Amino acid sequence: MHDIILHHYPASPFAEKIRLILGAKGLAWHSVTIPWIMPKPDLMPLTGGYRRTPVLQIGADVYCDTALIARVLDARAPQAPLFPADRVAARSVADLADRDLFGAAVAYVFQPAGFAALFQGMNKPQIDAFIEDRKTMRTGGGARMAVPEATGQLHGWLQRLTDHLADGRPFLMGEAPTIADFSAYHPLWFVQRAPALAAIVTRYPALAAWFARMTALGHGQSRELAADEALTIAAAATPADGQGLAWVDYHGCQSGDEVEIEPADYGIVPVRGRLVISAPDQLAVRRSDPRAGEVTVHFPRIGYQMRKVAR
Ligand SMILES: N[C@@H](CCC(=O)N[C@@H](CS)C(=O)NCC(=O)O)C(=O)O
């Protein structure tokens, strides 16, 4: 079985969601640090254009989006399930938190007190480059909400999450953390990194205690890996072909058809390749790169769009 390789950077909230899942499951993993803005020259050979953070690599298989990465890790280490059969709502709560709570948290941090923490140690050209990068990334997506809206929505979320814990349960869905906890955690983690803004969370004591319980799960055991080595590992491995997965078709596509897949919300960069997986909740293309070799790039179906490339 190939090792787990996470391509990420320390300040990424979605990466923190995955680091914490790795911790909760006690997994060992390799850490490849990627740039937090484009260009990402050692990541593109693996993803074929997908630029968001994090990305999971297992051999020559590349998994985009934490919604899918969480499922892959859960299949690999099924104990302490992220998606317990008797807590089916966890997944939908998680999707909502990843989108709406995260959106409110980021917009809330994008105010002077938050910028001070976010941009600590950076010079003006670096800050300008970051702002320009994120503007480009949002092209074609919705505008970021204003701080008053973000503040009100964040309070709304903090109250809702507190309501989950009202009966004294330690985690949002019960006695053990599920995907809902990890998706609700990372936006609050992002807010807490700005000390001047962190008080918004501590005003909800039950939630602050939950946050501390989540933080204690840690990040598992990680070892740094050079980006080049990750590419060498991909080139030496054989990618998955989706055997055993159901094939469902809504696009008039057959196995091997040339397609493009891209996020539907932001960071909308198409990844082109031959369709090898078209399962109910997962898509994947096979592509070839001079440095990474033959790789399969996987996406969740929800949140992504696909089109057939006319020949
Ligand atoms: N739906 C995606 C969202 C990922 C995302 O928005 N990641 C942020 C960092 S937390 C990002 O990609 N920022 C731009 C970048 O890293 O280049 C997921 O769940 O993985």
C-alpha cells in the first residue's frame, strides 16, 4: 500500500481539516509544502491544473477537494468512522460548514485586525501578490461578503453549533467526532489564528471547549517530503482505473472519453484527461505528465462540473 502524501501549507484551513483527520485516525503521512499562491510548479504535474489546497497523493492517484480526501482517508482507516451509518446528517452539515461557515469566517478575517495576523512577516509586494492571486482565483465565482454580514452570519453559525452541544455531548453529532466536526472546526481555526478576532469564538463557552477537544486530536505523525520525491513516487506507481466502481452517465460520456473537470465555485481551472471513473459520487481522469508520469486525478461529483471535449 502506498504512503499518504499531503500537499499543503501550514496556514490553509482546509488543509487543517485534513491534518486533524489524520491526527484523529492516528495515521502516518508525508508532508509536501506547496506555495500558498500560484504558480505551483511542482503541484501542477500531479493535478493537471487544479490549484486549490490541499491535495492528497497516494502513489499515482491524486485526490482533489477535502470532501473526497476525507472519504479516501476514512476508507483507509475505517475505525472511528467520519461518516457513521447512524449519523447520515453529518455529511450534509459538513458540506454546509465547508461552504457557508467557511465563507463567513474568511470574510470576517478579511478586516484590518485579521490582515495583521494573516500577513505577519510579509512585505508589501508579497501582500499585493496574495491579494491579486485570490482575486484571480475568485473569477467566475461569487463576491466575498462584507464584514458586517460576515460577523452576523458567523454569530449565527456559532450559535447553531453551540445548540448541537446543548445536551452536553462532546462532539456535534454525539460521542465521537464525525466529518461535521472537522468541517466546522477549520473555519474557526482560521478565525482563532487572528488573536484580535479570536474572542468571537470564546463568547460561546461550550463551543470553545469543543474547539479545544478537537485541537487535542493533533496531526498524526508526519515527515517532510521534497516535492520532487513526491513526483518520483507518482511516476513509479500505477494509477487506479476505477475497477469495482459503478459507472453512471449524465453527460453522454463513455470510459476513455476526453473530458474537462473543474470546481463549480472558485479556483475554476479545468483539468483535462480521459474519463476513467464516473461513479455516483466521484469522477476521475487519467492524464500523463513528463514529470509525474501517468496519474489519475479524482474529484467529488458534488461541487464540480464536467464537459466532454469535442474532438
Ligand atoms: N472545496 C475545497 C476548498 C479548498 C480551498 O478553498 N482551499 C483554499 C485554502 S484553505 C485554497 O485553495 N486557497 C488557494 C490556494 O491555496 O491556492 C476543498 O474542500 O478542498
